[in-house]
Amino acid sequence: MTDFAFPFIHPNYKVWFRRGARSRWTECTVISAAVDMWHPRMVGHSVLSTDEAVEVKIISKHGFAGVELRPSGRRLSRQKADGSLRLKLHPKETVVLQWERDPGRCLHLSLRPTRLARAAARSPRLLRFGPGVHEIEGGSLRLQSGQVLQLDEGAVLRATVVCEDVKDVTIRGLGTIDLLAGCPVDPPSEQAPKQAAISILRSQHIRIEGITIRNPSHYGILLGQSRDIRIAHISVFTHCRWGDGIDSMACRDLRVEHCLVRTSDDCLAVYADRGVFAGTARGHIYRRCTLWADVAHPVMIGVHGLQKAPGRIIEELRFEHLTILRHNEPGPMYQGCLALNPGDMNTIRDCSFSDILIEDPAAPRLLDLRVLFNPAYNPVPGQAIHDVLFRRIRYRGNPEIPSVFAGHDRHRRVWQIRIDDLRINGQRQKSLPNLQTNPWAEAPVIT
């Protein structure tokens, strides 16, 4: 059992930024967020509103011994006389400062466009919350077609947000949806209620930009049987069981860009049918996101579907320029930094993963392509995985990291998988190290 009475403002960090050497420093709020269902800790998160490269100044009560900037590859400046650390960051960038390689001692920094700090144009359909704490009677805010929800910087909304059977809705701003107080005291438990921070249900033409989602008891964003959804420049933190980040079920035409997703279940998940949602999943693009899975997968595709003939197709998915900083999962059924696991008679086809950086020496599995039958979730297995491309995949970590390619039987197979330019610790690979396979999966073509 753990007490989650974490302060909203993180007590250990202070952050400032400036646009030039002679500019004044602007102080940024550093909020706390709970992470890691199995070992709950409080990490820091700060949003910097800028369209230019900036110098960032950080003060930490930890000091800076053993600190790393992730993803790695850039040197940190020496500690200044005032005890601060300095670094230069670029627009739309997300980085994490991590102390002593401890997942619980982290400061996450996200740069967001200044337009998100400006209020939307005045309109009778505008619902605006300024700085301060806001609570909604009943704990849920239901938006109507055409509405704009604006959360200004410093606004804290302690309520879920629901878009159900609506269209042309925007949720934007640099504020926070804060649901930590409603989480179970025991994070791995199945205590009800399990609530998503934002639910988009049978809706279309929805835009979500800029906000931070702090510790819902279930999904950060649930997308069900919806289309034409755009999500950009958001952060999601979860620590409860089934605390997924952005999950889509039977959705079409979805774009997710420049997001930070740190969760205690799958960061990004794509399904066909599930519960009350029915249909195929098609036309998704996930681009320039930073993923940190304290539990389960950074990317999961395909487990849930129709469960009867003819099954569903999950197709036309594009994952580009993703950075994966952690994949921590002890259960073999749920491993894989990039997991394609069709169950319930689903077929996964026409998917690509391009320019993916994975930086976790302890990741248990790199690629996981299995036609799945998981008795916990699937009354029937999936059907197939085919026509999948992995291009320019960079992994930094265990040189013998395993991957799994497996069909279910001679009728449910894996084929036409291509891997173009896989590098492990900088070395181009001619084969997948430690590949575990079976007779119903073709070996990938590696170039």
C-alpha cells in the first residue's frame, strides 16, 4: 500500500528557460506525477512554451551526480556556480533527465508551441478555465458538438472529459487534467472505478493539443469507434493497473504527434472491436512521440477484435520517429518493444515502423510478432500478420536481446516481414539476434 498524497508541485526541481544569453529567465512550473505500478514514485514534469531554441537552467535537490540526459547522445554542461545545470533544447523536443539510472528519479521536459498558450478565439462555444483548481459536479465534463475546451497554463481540471456522439470538438491549452486523487491506494489492484481522463466515443473531427494528463485510474485517452482525430503536444502519466496511454478501438484516420507517454500499461495500443466498439482500425499515424512503459508495451497492436468470422483487418498503420526509453515487463506474454499480436480473428497488414530509437539495456524483447491466443483475453486466436516493414531501427542495449516471430498454426501465419537497416549499439545487423520462431512464421528479410 502506498499513500498517493503527492504534492501537485514537485518539491525537488526548479526549471527556468531563456531564448538568448541576455534574455531574462522565465520560471516554469514543475508538477509531480506518480509512475510505476509496482514501485510507485514521484517524478517531475515541466512544459516550456517556446517556438525557438532555448537555454534551460535546472536546480535539483538531488544535485547532479550521476545524471543522464535521455535520449543519450548529447553532453550536459558542467554545473554552474549557482548550483544549476544548463542545457540547450529545441522546439517541440522532449527529453528526460534521469539520476543514477533510477526510473523513479526523473525530470521530464517538454517544449510546446506558444500558440497553445494563447486562448482560442472568443465564442459562445468556448469553455475556458484559467489558472487555479477547477472541479465539476459529478466529476465528469461532457462536451457538445462545436465546443472548444481551453485549459490555460496553470489551470488544473479535476474531472474526466467525455466526447460522446459529437463532432468538431477541440480540447487545448497548457493546463492539466489531474485525476491522481481518484486513483486506488493500491495501484496494482482492480479497485473501481476505472476511468479514462479523456474519452472520445463514436465521435469525429476531434482535436486534442497541449494538455498534460496526470494519473487517471485507467486510460489517458480512450478512442472508441471514432474518426478524424488529431492529438499533439500532450503528456500522459499513469501508475495504476491498466493505466494505458492512448488506446484506440475500431478507429479510422488518427494522427498522434509530439507526445510524451509514460504509463503503467501499454503506451500506444491499437485494437479493432472491444466492448461496445465495433469495426476495423485503419489509417493511423504516430509520429515523434517519446514512450516510457513502466509496465507492458510501448507499442501494442491487435489483441482485441470481432472474435468470429470473418474477423477484422487492422491496416495502414505508420509509426515514425518514435523514441522508446523504457520497456519493463516480466511476463513473457506481454513483452516486446514493438508488439504485433493479433487475437480474436484479427489480421494485421500494411504496417511500417521507421526511424525508431529504442534505448533501454534491460528491455526483455525487441520485436514481438505473434498470431496470438491469450486465454485471459481471446476466446479465439488471431488470423495473420503480413506485409510489415521495419526501417532504420536503432537499439542501444543488450546485444543479445531476443525477438519472437510465431504463427499459431498452419492456417494462422506470419509472412512478408522486412527489416531494412537494423542497428544494435551502432552495428548494422545481418540477422535478428536470438530470434525465437516456429514453423508457421517466415523468417524476416533483412537488408
